[in-house]
Amino acid sequence: MSDIITSNNNPTVRRLRKLATSGKTRREEGRTIASGTHLAHSFLDTGDTPEICIIATAAQANEEVIELVRQLQHTSTTLIEFADNIYESVADVHAAVGISIVFSIPEASNTALIGDALLVEDVQDPGNLGTMLRTAAASGITDVYLSPDCASAWSPKALRAGMGAQFALRIYEQSNLQKLIKSSQTPVYATMLTGDSVDLYDLDLRQPTAWLVGNEGQGVSTVLATLTTERVHIPQAATPVESLNVAAATAVCLYEQFRQRQSSQ
């Protein structure tokens, strides 16, 4: 491992700080940074190796960190120790253990909608998006399509909320959802409450299905909603609560689909 880095002016520190805080930098470089032992293990489970691994001085004695460093020592990964205050200025401090990895963002070439999928229109909060990706992976979805104005699936906040789900999914960012829905070979259901929306629990979801969910404030746009097979609402008790959070609504729909398929086996 290289000598400990203690200066905020170190070029590597400046570069990684930009990578952690700037979506523009992540897009231009095609790289991102993820913090914590869980995300590091999840990434390594894909069989790939990170470009850089940074370790806080205080984490050097942590058994999980020691094991991760051992795995990376004989790979092409550059191992760097950061003084604790320098590490905290770069990494996601919500991670319990001071280790972060820098890796290339996987590229997925856009394909037609054929099987199960989640389509996400303009969701802005990376925490919501990461939670939705985690739910998608846990419920058996493998393909996720994000609109151009959607939060990035690969930001540090989305990665933290996803808890490794990103590594189990094919994620198509900057997707033309209108084109995908028009050419879809799979029924597409939009989650929204309209006069013609059907009850989620009246649907037969045992066949391949694509779900379209929308922005936190506006929901699914009218342009996309009119292209879908059905508009679907989740029934709820008569309370002052207007609707479910987009991440919660996504979870309800995907797990109803999962439940029906498990029951039919």
C-alpha cells in the first residue's frame, strides 16, 4: 500500500472528491465511488476488480477491511490509505467502516422491452431510486430503464440505498421510455390513480410484466400513461393520506407480482 495521504490538496483526493460529489464528473469519467464493506463485497462478487480502493487509517485494523485488502493485493487495484479526516471529506461517511472503492460504471446497451422490467420516469431522489432498485432485485426483476431526467443509479447515495442491488441488475440510463413502451412486447402497467385505473389486486401478474413509475411530485406523465396497457392503483383505507411514496408503491406492486408467481408454482 502507498504512503498515507494527509493533504486535501493531493491530486487523488481532489479527483475522488469530485467523483463523489459531481454527477457530471461521474458521467464524463464513467466511474463512481461506493463506500462500506457491504458494497465492496457486492462489487467483488461480480468478479470484477475496482480501479482504486481507499482505506481510512482507523479502518486498518477492521477484520473485514483486512480481508478485502488481502483479496485486492494481487490484483490491478491501487490501494491507498487516507488519514481519517481526508477520508471523511471524500467518502460516504454513513458507511460504518472506512473503506471505499472506485470502479467503472457498467454499460448496458438499450434493448426492447421483452420480459419483466421496471421503468422509472424522472424520479429525483437518489435514496428513493436506490430503494426501488433494491426492491426490484429482491423481487426478481433484472432490467431497469431510467429516463434521461431521472436520478443516477450510480451516485453514492443511490448505491448506499441500493445496498448492492445495482450489481445484480441491468440498468439502462438515459432511456427513451416513450419509444420503449410503444415497441414493447410486454404489457406495461403505470402506477397512478385515474378514473380508468384498475385495482392492483384484480390483475393477473403471472406473465411477464413491465411497470412504469413516475416522479415523486407529478407521478407518471400523461404522455407515457396514454401508451401503457393499463393504469393501476393501489387500494388504501379512507385516510387523509393522498398516496404512497413512489418507492413504497413500487414495492407493493412488485411484491404482489412476486407473490402471485410464487403461489402459482
